[in-house]
Amino acid sequence: MYRVIIADDEPFVREGLKEMIPWEELGYSLEGAFKNGKEAVDAVEKISPDVVILDIQMPVMNGLEAALEIRRKWPDIIVILLTAYEDFQYAQQAIVLQIKRYVIKSNLLEDLPKVLEEIGEEMKKENSADQKRKEIFRMLLEESEYLDLELELEDSVELRWFYNSFENFRLLVFKGYREETETIDSLKEKMLDKISRLFEDCRIFIMNTSTTECTVLLSDADNMTRDLLENRCKELLASEKFFLFAGISDVYAGISNVSIAYRMALNSIRRYFLNLEKSHQGVVFSEKKKNLDHHELNKRVFETISEMEKGNQEKGMEALERFCASMESYSDAYIYTAVILFISECYRICIEQGWERNSYFDAEQEKVIHILAESRKYYELEECMKNMMQFLIQKRQEENQNANSLIDVIDQYIDQNIMKKLNLDLIAEAVHANRCYISRIYKERTGEKLFDRINRKKIKIAQKYIEDGNMKIYEIAGMTGWEDTAYFSRVFKKYTGYAPKEYERMCRRQEGCAE
């Protein structure tokens, strides 16, 4: 359901648009009607609509002025202008603002639905292209086969352009954290907007976003110097507290190198992580020649980390001892890198698992940094690293003991609130656990994603209501926690194989046969 607002100084026009246009049938949700352009601009800030409908002639701020402000701040929002015949010359100014749609008021009720339908189809195609880009990126990171990739892109000029952008590229990986005071959606909106504005003179694709990471493809990367790229990334880090680090890959050519570029950018952050103060933000470049993932010493680090994540204390300690015993054979530079990698991975595990570090753990980390920076008595490192690993193994063991009971509590909460609109934050607050942790542990212990379980339960309830035949589809959607009927229909079909209307007709046919 796309969000839309309208602005017109004539009350009968506003009311007429509200009542006479079949918004929901067209796939839109009317979020507000305002009497001038200033009110509309203020509403855009709060509501974030997909479409704004503006009368040209309005007091305080006219439609063209409002459109200019909206295009400047929110270029992705689609603007439709309403004009009378005598105002047609003003509508021509919309060309300068790249506003291609306007509706003559005398044909308003006939023409506006057609324009809205056209816009809806365009946005569906754009969303489909965006999903395809994300799917391609996932495939690339998994190093899947690309034999059918070009064939799949033939239907879209935009996607073919995307595919051809891998001739000469860098990957920028922005890592950070989620501020609890903000929603995930608002954070994503902020960071995507800032990245787009900072690199408006470049060809970029925002390939992937999550609550802690954003991956950007910078095409034609040789056209931007390292200094300029570093300065823009620093500007982003300084302006947006969400981000702590920016990892920048070297220049690569060819779509098959995306996975390598991504790992190198990510590893550069990991190696840099512990050299910074907590309040510090950093931009770090990776280099092809620094491909330390294949070095024997670093392999032993990852062996140790792997056993640590499994909670296998005995094998973990054995792997750590092998790592420490082999350090004497390597130069200071290799030892420094490997140890920093070890501690960085320890921090990563704490963050990803939602574990709180204690003062003891932090003290051991500080000891390691001191040894590397000052004393360089590498034989002292073993005890510090063993202590850090022991802490994480203990956390893992505690987690395993508490996990099953937590799953029971989560399932109980879901059953009690299944008719409500549920999200991860609500569940996390109810069960007093970290949102990332419960999402991960639920999948590990049940074999099913948390929201797959929730959606299956909701859809079973919805099926029962449809079978009863006493409620409309949109009423059932709302009752089971879906505000967007179209989205409810997609989820229903995913789990049942039928659209709600199809399922309803099938139930009625079965009832007729039974009679």
C-alpha cells in the first residue's frame, strides 16, 4: 500500500478527493489532506509519503513552491500537480522540476485514478528491480554460479546497467550499531539519503542494508581519488552517529570479484577495530596485497574462533595453543595483525550474540594492546587471550543452558498476542532479551525463523475465519495484525499457495458440494 497526501486550499476539493477516489482499490493509503503547500511540506517530513498531490494555486506556499522544496529534500517522492485550464502556463514550469504529471481539475475524478494507476505500476517495477539487485548481491556473496544471471537481466534495462557496472568498482561497507531511540526503518532512510547525497556525482548502487551494515557499489571507481573518497566517507561518519567504520575495497573488475571485494572491505574494518577509542570513527582501505585470510597464522586464529563460537572449550584451548606456539616463527607485523584479528573477532562475537562484556574482559583486551604497542613481549599474550576465550566460552555455555527456557517463553508470548501486530522489538522487550540474540537463537533451536513461526500461526487463524465466511478479507487482515491488506494477501499465498480470495472461493465451492 503506497502512502499519499493531498494539498488544496478548497475544502470541497479536499473532501471530494477523500471520498470520491477509491484509494485502497488503487493500492494507496490516504494519509492526510492539507490546505496549503507549507502544511504539505511539513507533513512530508513526518509522514514520508510515496506520492504528494498539490494544487498549484494555494495561499502561504503554492504548489510549485512546495514541489520545489519536496524535490530538493526528497527527490524520490512523486509529485502530481492539480491545475485549472487558466493555470496551464504554471504547469509548464513543472518540467524544470522534473514533475511530469499534472491533472486538469475539470477532469479530476476521471484522470487522477489513471495517473495513480500508472505511478503504482512504475513503483512496483522499481521495487522489483531493487529486490532483484539484492538477490544478485546475495548470490555474488555466496559465490553462486552466474550462468543464468545475464538472461534474467534481459527484461530490465536498469538491471543490465547494474550488471555492467562491475567493470571497475569498489565496495564500500559501512558498519555501525542501532540506536535504540530510533526505528530500524528511520535509520535506513537516513543513511540511504546521506549516502546518495554524498555520492550524487557518482554512479552508485546501494546493494544491501541491515540494522548494522550498508554495502555500496561505487562504479567507475578510478574516477575518484583515494583522498576524495576517504574525505566523503569521513563526512558521512561525522554526520551520522549510526556509523562507526567505513571499509573500502581496492578497485576490482568483473562481477565474480564482488565476494572478494566484500570480504576485503569487511576484514579491513576488523583489523582496524581495536586501534580506536570508543568514540572514534574510522575509514580504512583494504589492499589486494594484504590478503591475509590465506596466511597460516590467520588460519589458526579462525580455527580458534570457530571452536570458541561452538562453545567447545577443550578444542578451543588446543587451537589457541597451536596459534600461540606458532607466533615465534613470524615477523612482528604478522603477529600484530593476527592478534588484532583474534581480539576483533572476540568483540564481533560479543556484539553479534548480544553479550555484555565485563571489566575483566576489557582489562585483558587492554593488556593485549599494551603488549603489542609497548612491551612486545609476545609470550605474555597467551594468558590474556586464553582469559578472553574462557570468558566467551562461558557465555556460550550459559546461553545454551538458558536457550530452551527462553524459546518456551517466546512461544508463550506469541500465542498470547498472536492477534496483535508483532515485531522483534516488542518480543525482545517482553522476554527481556536482546533482539538480535532471540532472532538467532530461535532459528538455531527450532530450525524455523521466528517470524515464519508467527506468520504460520496467523495464517492458520486467518484460514479459519475465511472458512467461517462471516468476515471480509480486509477485516480478517486487520484482526490478525496486518494493516496492509495487500501485504496480508502476499503472506497468505506464500504459506497456503492461494490468494485469500481464491481460498474463499474454494471454501464456498466445497460447501456447495457438501450440500
